[in-house]
Amino acid sequence: GVENKLEEAIQISLSALSQLNVHCPSPLLDETAFMTAWSEMKGKLENMPDSEFLNSKEMINSDNLAAMKFLHLLLLYTVLSKQSLFPTIVIQSMQLTLNHGICKESCVALASCSYFLCEFQDFTGSE
């Protein structure tokens, strides 16, 4: 059924990301490793001055742009089917955005990051 198709779409997307040199850990990171990666990403975002963020460069590398498109799809797929993977996809998409620039899909990454922070009751961080 639909659940199997979503799982298949997730696997195809993860495979495509791997070919684009974006690797999502499998099995998923343990809680300590996840919290370390999350804290690093969140800290980088929080420590970035508004002026720097507003003047972020545009993502131009075609592999990174393609990876962001797959990550965008994965954010949707994992919310519907494999929620345990969602935080990892948020981190990956935010890391690409912070390290390589802004693209259309960065908006979804930022919104997903904000959503996830709200889930942890971190309303200040989600701003």
C-alpha cells in the first residue's frame, strides 16, 4: 500500500543522496551523537548574526542543490512514514544550508528546524 511506497521513496532518496555525497547515518545516530550534531547545528545558527544570515550566499553547486531537493522530499516523506528519521534529515538540510548557502529548499529546512525546536519547547530557539 501507500506505506510501502513511502518507504521505497525514502530508500531511493537516501540512495540518491549517497551518490551526491550526502550521507544519512544508518542505523540512525544514537541519542548522544544526535544531540551533539543537533547542538552544533543549533549553535552555529544561534551564533550567526542576523546580518550574516540575511546576506547568506546563494547555493550554486549543482550537487548540493540536487541534494537539497531530495532532502526536501525526505522531510515530507519522513513526517508521514518514518518519523524517527525526520530529525536527521532536518540536520542534514540545515548543515547544507549553513555550509553551502541558501536555496529555495532552505526555507523548508528552516521551517522544519523551527518545528522541531517547538517540539522540544524551545520557542526562543525556533525564532
